[in-house]
Amino acid sequence: MAATRTQLSQAYPIGSRVDEDGRLQIGGCDAVELAREFGTPAYIVAEDDLRARAQTFVEAFRARTSDFDVLFASKAFPCTAVYRVLAEEGIACDVASGGELALALRGGFDPARIYMHGNAKSVAELRFAREAGVGHIVIDNADEIERLEAVVGDGPPQPVLLRVTPDVRGMTNDKISTGQADSKFGFSMADAPAAIARVTRGPGGGRLDLVGLHMHIGSQILELDPFRRAIEAIAPLGDFGTYNLGGGLGVAYTAEQEPPRIADYVAAKVDTVTRVLGPGKRILDEPGRALVANSTVTLYTVQSVKRNVSTWVAVDGGMSDNLRPMLYGAVYEAQVADRFGGGTPVKVVGKHCESGDVIVRDAELADPRVGDVIVTPATGAYGHAMANNYNGVPRPPVIFVSQGDARVVVRRETYDDLFARDVD
Ligand code: PLP
């Protein structure tokens, strides 16, 4: 993408701009100065963007229904400071493991507004959820019903939702598609009636209180019709008070991608629930990436520019800080942070010992040189979440920026951290 000085791709955080000298400013901070101060690679999070998107979701729901909750699907960015900001904005939370539950509690979420997911929850995780007072547990499979009933024992009944797969797919990568009948998540439409009967009338003796259904058809969905069809598909399963409709709203990773507006996504879901399932339903939604992806950019420093058939711009991070291109061919864009514009077609590649460690396959950079700071936008979702230590590379820091101030909320890992779990 060849950005001009006045036009910045929508993949960047709200409030970002390229100044008159062609330098990227995020949250009022100069990207190259951030790189100098905090080092690279680094995740730079525009706090105001996080807050604005949370508010947009809440306002969009409030405009159409009085009985709703917006849950942060925290798998997308499980970082205490992010949990804290979204809790402050009045958002509820979805966790997919005991670890995410621990982070959500530390980030200040009211346990009553936490929803626990997982297709393989252990007894220890279910006990932790009960002890913490988690409001709702989402039952994913038949084995979990008995396991949870045993954990509940003679205690107060546990409110639960039952996860179903409506057999509707959005146009998205197989690896992030979840709503098909043959899925590792949830009960198929064929199996759901028996599971509903088992939870409500089975031998568990009322230990579980089934308040409604949950579904999630997949991620990075850029059209609204699959969401409508999924709601229509689950209607025959019965009349429930609560419907959790998952997340799935796609985001712009590049200037070319046109995701639906949050307000249109919310309208499509709420209006379809009212039309198909009836008025007065409690509607829950679990956006992950749509809340956090565009809040963040990653900064790298160029280590080498090599020309053979292609021009290879090698940076100081890669698949250890952004696994998505390697995992499912995810597409990103890149720019030189103080020389926006195109000119040279390049491959931006990482430092890892894998040929597949390519961060941006088709970038256009303005005459890239060793020492330049490279920026890739839209790395807030599943970047920090999937960061790893491949090749012994320490994980990057998370830096919050707002109105010209920058603060470290997660420090950079050190080599000592790499030894921290050794026992001798
Ligand atoms: N809810 C559930 C149950 C999920 O499995 C996921 C992602 O896999 C999400 C929410 C978040 O999806 P997204 O990040 O696409 O909004």
C-alpha cells in the first residue's frame, strides 16, 4: 500500500497520523522515538483506540436493546493492562482457560461478568472458576456436563450456556472457522437437543442452570449474512432467555480490507434475534479482534536489506511476535515509520530460522535501509497472545501510548527470563 502523507490506512489505530515530515504518530507519540526509547520489536497500543472501540460496541447495542452485554474475548490480547482498560469501559469478559481467568481477575473484572469457555476444561480449571465465582460457564461437550456437576456438588447451581455449532460458515480460513457441524467446539445441531435435555432434566439434579445457548461461527468474517443465518439455524433448538452470539467481526489488516461497521454488525445480530427468536432476549456478544486488533502496531528495526530475486528486508522480530502469517497466511501491511510511501516492492521477513517466517509478503517500502524502523499495523489481536520464544528470542514489551505519553505495561523479556523455569 502506498500511503500518502495525508492518508493513513484504516488498519492503524484511531488518532494515528503521518505528520508533515512523513513520520508516523501514534497516540500523540512519534513512532521512531518510541522505538529509540523502548527498543524493538515492541507492541505499541493506542489506549484511546481501545476505549473508543469498546464504547462503540456498547453504544451500538444500547441503541437497539436494553438487555445485552459485550464480552471481551480475551484470548485476543490477554494482557493485564488491556483487561483493566476494558473492565473500566464497562465491558464483560470471556476467558478460555484458567490462565486467562487469572489474568481477567487480576485485570479487575467482576467474576460475575466472566464467561468461561474451553473445549477441554480440566477439573482444576472448573474448580478455579467456581471458587472465583465465575458467572457463567459455557459447556462445550458431553463429558464436561458430568465433570462440572461433580465440581458443583451440593453448592449453589452453576449458571451455564450450551455451545452449539449452527453449521453455518463465514468466508474465512479453515483454521479460524468454528461453526461447522464437524468442529472441535460445541454440540452439533444433531446432538444439541439431547445435551439440552441432559443438562435440564438429567441425573445432575439441578446442579446446572441452563440460561441459554452460545455459538461462535468463526473469526475475521467480513460479511454480515453468515451471522444472520447462524441465528436462524439455532432457532429450532428451543426458546431460551439468553443467546451468546460469539464474536467474529473481521477487521482491516490492510487498506484494502473493508470490514462492516460495528453498528451494522450489531444491528444485524440484534435485529435477527428479535425477528427470529423473539423480543426480550438477553443478547451477549464476544468480540475479540474487533475490540483490540487495530489498537496496536508493532515496531521493528531493519537488520539487513538483501537483494536477489526479491528484496528481503529482515527485521529483529518475526514469528515469535506475530505468528499469524505463518499459522494461517494472514496478510499485513508495512511502512518505514518515518518515510511513509511506497516505491520498493519487498518481502519483510523475520529473524527466525524458518523460510516461512515472512511477516509481509508484498510490502512496498520507501527505499528501506538498515536501521530503519518498520511498522506493521493491526497487531493487537493474537500478536502478544501467541508470542513465543522460538530461537530463544525474548518476547517484546507492550507499551501504552495516549495523548503524547508512553508507558510500559509489560516489560521486554530478558535472557534471564529464558532460564527462569529451569530447576537446576
Ligand atoms: N468467542 C469464542 C468462543 C471464540 O472461540 C472466539 C475466537 O476463536 C472469539 C469469541 C473471538 O473471536 P474474534 O476474535 O474473531 O472476535
